[in-house]
Amino acid sequence: MIPVIGATTTVLSIVAIIVVLGIFFIIFSFFSVWMKAYSSGAPVSMMNLITMRFFRKLPYSLIVEARITAVKAGIDLSIESIETHYMAGGDIMQTTLALINAQKAGLPLDWDQATVIDLATKGTEKSVVAAVRTSINPIVIDCPAPSSGKVTIDGVAKDGIQVKARARVTVRSNLERYVGSAQEETIIARVGEGIVTTIGSAESYKYVLENPDTISKNVLNRGLDVGTAFEIISIDIADIDIGENIGAHLQEAQAEANKKIAQAQAEIRRAAAVAQEQEMKAKVEEMNAKLVEAQSQVPMAIAEAFRAGNLGIMDYYRLENIQSDTSMRKSISDTDSDSSGPPTT
């Protein structure tokens, strides 16, 4: 029994040593973080560290590191604010660095606003640090965007000549309205619309070529950055060129369309004339039929007159003689009219 009791005591001693070492390392880790914060001038209570680790399951070392970074930069950032932003899903180090950069640059950005921007840009290509840097160092946006596949923005002056332009827009972030506002795509669309409008209002393409700065001035005065996350600093025309004669093409197309319309209307009139001609021929045939019908009634009327005694045989002969005489005179007159004409030599 004594060896068994001794073995059990040895195992318990080893377990106790392991537990003591674990507790020591845990206390040492808390103590090292606590000492680091204290020596950096950003003290955090030991109880707060233990609460973050065991009850709120937070990376206390990272949170303390963010507080130390802020305090060293002259920003008195409470540990509770950092914890809240971390539990909301924010990037506490990015937000802290953005706040420091804004303060160094003299930008009006506080912790609450920085956390809002960080959460709003989460999952996108942007970040709160990029927003602050863009506010400090303006960026240049090409108009049109290279990703659109277009090289220039095309407009047509009043004289029908196409003008091709390419602009570069210098903008910086407006942190006060960065959240919930339109991004670069809206700036590009509005600038493109302004360029097309300015070119279209010019009397001649020559005026646009001679005064390209008028495009920049007119577009800049339209307040295109309203409702966007940026402030437009300048709009510069990088390139301007002449395109096609759109007015001539449109006139040619209109003339071709008018030609086809005229041809269609002429065809309609020709078809109507042909139809009217056929209708008149039908009427002539109808009248001839009526004439033949009327002529066929004459012999029957003569026969009826014979039967009724109203017409004698001598009367019938005289009628026949009159008809023969009329036919002879008509044939003679037709012969005379054919023979009359200019004498031949």
C-alpha cells in the first residue's frame, strides 16, 4: 500500500505543479500587459484585464495595445470605447491609426465618427485609414474611368461636330459626410454629364478647342460633389480632340429617310391612279353593256309595233333607208378625214 500511496502523491504533486505553473503564466501574462500599459501612461486595472479575458472573451492584449497607441499619440481613449468597437465588429487598430492620422493633420475627426466610418467600410475595398489619407492627400480620378472601356467623353456642338474630351478630377474625402454618400462612380458620371452639356451648348467646336478651360469652369460651378463622400478640388481637361461630323451624318440619314417617304407616297399615288384607271375601264364596259342592252330592245320594239299595227311595212323600209343613208354618209366622212392631212412630197 505504501508504494501505491507514494505514487498517488507524486502524481498529485505533478498536477499541482502544472496548475501552479499555469496560474503563474496566466498571472504573468496579465501582469506583463498591465505593466506595459502602466509604464506607457495608459493604465488599465488588473480586474478589467481579467474580466475581458474570462468573462467577455476579448483579446485584452490587442485592446490594451490600441489604447497605448492612442495615448502615446495624445488621445485619451477609454478602454470601454475600444471594447465596444471591437464587439461591434470593428477593426480597433485601423480605427485608432486613422484617428491619430486625422489629429496630426488637423482634421475634425473623433472616435465615434471614426468607428462609424470603419464599420461602414467593412467588407469593401475602402477603410477608415484610406478615407483619412484621401482627406489628407487628394486623389485623382480619371473621367471616364478606365474600367468602363471608354477612352473619351463625346459631345456634339451646335454646329454638328463631335468633340472628344478626357478629364482628370482631383478630389479629397469629406469625413463629415463620408458615410451614406455616393462614391467615385457618381463623381465620374456627373463630370461626364457636365462635359457633354458644356460641349453641346457651344455654338461651334472651334470655341471648345480654343477655350477648353470653359469646360472645367462650367463643370466645377455645377456643384457636382453635393451628396458625395468627396470634395472636388479641381477638374482639368487632360485631352480634347475632334471626332466625326455628326450633323452631316444626321442630315444624310434624314435626307435618305425623306427620299424613302417620297418614294412610298409616289407609289401610293401611282397605285391609286392605276386603280382609278381600272375603275374607269370597268365603268366604260358597264356603259357599253347598257348600250348593247338598249340596242337589243329596238328590234323587239319594232316587232311589237308591227304586231300592234302601229308600224307598216313602208314605214319599216323608210327606216332602213334612213339608216343605210346615215351609215354611208358616216363612212364617207371618215374616209375624207383620213385622207385630209399635209401633202406628201
